[in-house]
Amino acid sequence: MTALLLTFAWAVPLSEREAGKVLDGGRDRGLLAHLDGKLGEEWTAAENFLASYTTPPRRRVLRKRGLAIRAGETGLPCELVVTWHPAYHAMTLVLATTITGAAADGPAAGFDLAIALLQSLQGRETSSGEKGLHGVYGEKTFPSLLKAVTHVFEDLTKGCDLTEGLGRKGWCVELRSHDGHPPAQRVAADPRPFYGMATSDEGWRFVPREVARDALGPSWGTRSFVAAYTMAGGIVCLNSKDSEYVEHQAELMRGPFGDAEPYFGIDSEIGGLDHGMLFILERVLIRMALADQWLASMKKTGSRTRLLRGSLDDILEMLHSVLPPEIDSLERRLVTSMGVERIIAQLDRQAEAMDEETRYAYENTVSARVTRLTVVTVVLTVVTIVLGVLQVLVSL
């Protein structure tokens, strides 16, 4: 069976104190629970195999029935994972949902529903009453999924006095099948629906095929059954991993290590968890959110200039942190597609401008002090001469 797995992520800068309020407060108020069970096991297996952290993230999940998606009379499965990233002082929210072929009534309808979900998560509201796409949180129904998630965010961050909201966003849509067929063939046959999900464009049927194919660009993948495309909104992935690959990898690992590697058996309902695409999306969004925060909060003082330079160094360190080489190449693509390099360049230009202003102000201050010292020196010299003349006159 083919399924569409959609994950939508937001990144928000957050201090350690604020993170404590969100995670501990969310637990105390019954909003958040530890990431455990099948979801927690799969997430841990993927992170342990793919990621390298100096300080591991702290992940929690919104309790069941806290958030729901309703498409007409049909409900879609939904999870919201809340993560504090201590290494970068940022929080991510990841909403995950699944569209199965049976529920979507055919592939094209599945693509349309995925695009509608993406648009609702970006704020597009339904005006069709009970028949449209809605977000549900607690006892309330909202005209868009973004409004429902925003209310969750406000409840979680209550008392933190945050000025940052759910501004930096991106998504990963994964088309999951289990036939082992090369996915590039499917994209070559008709790239338009994948272009539509990459751009949340509901008019994908009317996009020329060559335009859609050129926009998607070259695919990324280190396996014959995986193809990923990066664009400004995020990642679209086709994953047709089959049982033959899982069994072969398990047998291969039992020889030298005595047991199968759990990561290879992942068949998660979280889009992008397999092959680490979701981790990459989180990291790129965090960079963008931090850079935006620093650009907005810059003040024209020397101390802020030093802070800005340190913040820029933090972002650049994220660009070079350790990832498996094959995953790192996908991250570099996403960095370019989502415009991180432009934000970094803007941040650096602002820092240089502030450095120049600081240097100019310093030079003016020094020049003024030198001028005052020169005047004082001249005055003292004149006074000394006058006193010398007076002393000579008195002696006569």
C-alpha cells in the first residue's frame, strides 16, 4: 500500500529557562508526554544511527487527543512532537500526519489533500463550515491547522513572554511504498504532483511537465529506492524500501555485530525520519530562525556587535557539524534551496556594518580626545611662556 507521510515543522529561538517552562510546564499541565512506544523507538533508532549531538535534544509529544485534523467527516492521524535543542537554544514543533491510498480515494486525490494540508498549515482558512479542512484542539475547532497549532504553541509557552512566533516553517512530504522500484521512474513519468507538493501549488495539473521537472532539479539519494528533491518549502521524498533490503541489512549486521541495526527496519509513520531528512529540515529551520532573530534585534552598540559575531559563528558551526557524508550533501542542497546562505550573508553584512560604525565612532572619540589634549597642551604652553616672561620682568 502506498501512503503519503507529511511532516510540517516550525523553529523558534528559546532560552534554557524558557525551555524548562515549556517542557516541565507542559508535563505538569498534562499537555506533553515522553516520546516512547513505537514512535519513540523509531525516532531513537534514527537519531542514534544518523545524528551526532554534543548535547542530545529533549523530545516530547503532545498527548493523544490534544490535536486533531478533520477533513470533512474524516479524521486523519496526527502527532505533534515538541523538541528543545540545547546546543542551539531553539525549539522545534513537528506535526506529522498520514494519508493512505484508501483514505485519499486514489493517488491524485491524495496529492490534492496533501497540498490542502500544507496550505492550511500555512494559514489558509476554510469557509465551508463542517465540510472543509479543520484543525481541532481541545474542545475547539479552528478554520485552519495553523490556528490550531498556534493555540497549542501559546499554551505551551504561557508565561515565557516570547516575542518570536511560528514564523520559520518548512515541510517534508514522503511518498512511501514497499515495492523496491526506482522512484526516479515515477517522477520522470509525471513530475507535476511532486512539484505541487514541493511548492504547495494546488494547480499542479496545469503546470507544464518540463517546468515541473526543471523546478524539482536533480534528485538526491544513496539507495536505488530513495529519491529526494529540495525546494524553498522543504523536501519531497519518494521511498520504496522493501522487505528484501531490510532482511539483507539485518543479516549483514548480525555477522560482525551480533544483532540487526534497528534503523534499517524503520517503517515509520513520520515522514522524513527514514534517511534523516526530518533532522536536516529541523537544523536548517533553526538556523533561519536564529538568524532572523538576530537580524531583528540588533542594536548599534559594541556589545551587540560582539554578540552578533558570536551568533554568526554559532550558525556557521551548525553548517559544519558532523553528519554522515551522504546526509551532509542533502543538507547542503536544502541550505541553498531554502535561502539560508542569503540570510547568513545578510547577517554578515549587518555585522560588518556595525563593526564599521563602531570603528568610526571609536575613531571620532579618539580624535575628539586628541583635539582636547592638544588644546590643553597649547594652553599650558602659553601659560608657561607667560609665567616665564613675567618672572624675567620681575627680576629686572
